[in-house]
Amino acid sequence: MFRLNKADGFQWLGESDATPEDMLNFSASRAKEDKSKVDEAADFLTDLLSEGEALASEAIALADEAGISKRTLERARAAIDVKTKRVDNRWVWFL
């Protein structure tokens, strides 16, 4: 195991009991967790935009209230191909 930080740079901490399989399984479970968050955000956006357009700022605020980060919301927006346009100097999202 090792640690990287600005103060000390690289620091060797010793051996780890983790196997390569442990490392790979951790990465796979993390990716699956991230995928489910994007799916949840995509469902949120689909529900929100199924009735029509929404101001991007309002969609972002509502997502934040629902516990969806802006980055996850952006990934979901790309995944379901949400369109954008500018109306009265404000961004609007629509399906």
C-alpha cells in the first residue's frame, strides 16, 4: 500500500492483504453503483421533462433536492439525449 500527498509525495505504507481480484471487484462494484446513480438521474429527468420543457437552473435545483449531483445529472442528460435551447437568455431542457 502507498499514499500520495502534496506534503510527503509518495510514501510506502507496507503490504496489503488485498488480492488483484479484490481490486477488480471493488472497481466493478463502484462502476455498478455509479451506473445506478445515472439511471436514477435519467429516470428523474424523464419524469421531469415528460410534461414539457424545464429551465435548466430549476432542473438542477430539483435534482439537488433529490440528492442527485450536478455531474450525475449531466451524465444522465447525455445518456437520454436531453436537448437544450436558449429562451429569453435562459437555458431550457427538453426531450
